[in-house]
Amino acid sequence: MSNSLPHAQKLFAQYEGDARVRVVAVATAFEKDTYPWMADEEKIRERLRAEGWKFSVMRDADEKIIHKFGVGGSAGTPTTIVLDRSGIVRWHGFNTSPETAGEVAKTVEELLDSFFVAPIASFLPDLQKIGRSYVTGKYGRAYSGAKKLLDQQDAAAATREQAQLILDNLERGVESLIEESAKRREAGYPSIARERLELAVRLFKSVPKADEADANLAAWKKDSAFQEELKGEKDLAKVEAVAENPKVDKEVIRKRLAELREKYAGTPIVNRIDRLLGSP
């Protein structure tokens, strides 16, 4: 609990409003002999309010969920499980340290990359090679191949239709990355905003609008406001790292957050600080 739930809140705050990510805690009572409050729903609510945790919580009253995921016995809490959008377990284990928190965060980020391009169940015979590039993330090659095939006037109608679908999906993929980048920056995560643009340039080379992402990156490097946001994010990360220590006085953390809020007034970092402070 010392790391798992605070990290769950950190993930929740980072991806709040992002429909691709859902953070859910499961409250189970199999340790109720040691921690009686775990079997009392009102006490669970009180604990959540006291800690400022805002993620969703499910109540595993009959302890079926913990056994389904292999929790209990020698594998207790805090167990963290990361599921992809197909329900496949991508990370499973104790999230009890900054190192494991880093593993969880990295797994989530890697899974999110697959959300930028819609899956295609199967590819027509003439598009098998292009399809391999598509499913393995070689989007520039897939785009060039689909565009070349689409330009062939003698291509079958079904082939042309799927080639157009590939082009449309890849163009939307770039657009979604650019849009998410803007949202991340506004939410106070400039480093992730930059990473989204870098991903757009890296993954979607030769796809229209990838040049727009590249241009945005070049502009941000010269933008003093963006550099100030990156500095604010680093300062905030230091405070968050200290806050993870359960022995730290919460009022001290709130004071340091308030100081950062004043220092970086007028930047999107304030939006992130306000969420931590619980301000409107």
C-alpha cells in the first residue's frame, strides 16, 4: 500500500480525462484480520478521502476477483495488474517501489502507442506485405505502399477500398498524436507532450501531418515558455517524489506545492498543481 495506491493516484491524475486509460483499485477483505478497516466500506471511503485518492474503487466482497487474478495466499497486496484493451495481462506483480512504479508506467505508455492506429482484422491478398508493415508499426512504409497501390487504376475495387482505409487510419493516427500532445501540454505534462510529437515523427514518417509534428517540435525547442514548463515539471516531480514517503508531513507538501504554483503562475503546470492540491 505504501507505493501502490499513491502510484495509482499518480497514474489517475496523469491520464484523467483520457478514455484510453482507466485506473481502478480493488478493495478486498482477505487481510481483514490484520487490517479490519478493509472489510468496512465506509472506512474505505474515509481512507480514500483522507488520502485524497480519486480513482475508482471496486469492492471485492466475496473475494472472487483476487482469486481470479492469483492474489491471495503467498501473493498478497499490493498487487498491480495492467490489462491491454483486449483484456490480456501485460504486467502483474507487487508495485511496492519507485522501480516497479516505473515498470508499470512504461508498460502503460507502450500499450498506449497501439491506440493511435485502428486495428485491421485481415488484409486482402494484394495488401499482405503492406499489412505486415501496418501491424508491425512501420507506418511510413505502409502508407507509401498503400498510396502506390491506390494509384494503380487497374487495382480491384476491394483492394483500393482497403488501401484507402489504411491511408485514412494512418492519417488519423498522426492527427490523434498531435491532438493528444496539445492536451498533455495543457494538462501540465510538457515532457509527455513532446514525446507524443516525437512519436508521431518517428512512427509516421512519410505520412501527411508528420511534418506538422516535426515543425511543432522545432518551435518548442526555441520557445522559452515551453522550456519554463519543462523546468516546472522537473521541480514538481521532486516534490511528488518526496510526497511518496508516507512519513512526510502533508502540510509541508501542500506548502511546497503552493510555492510552485506561485513560481509557475500562468503556465499549464498550475493546472496540474491545482489537481494535486484539490483546487477547483
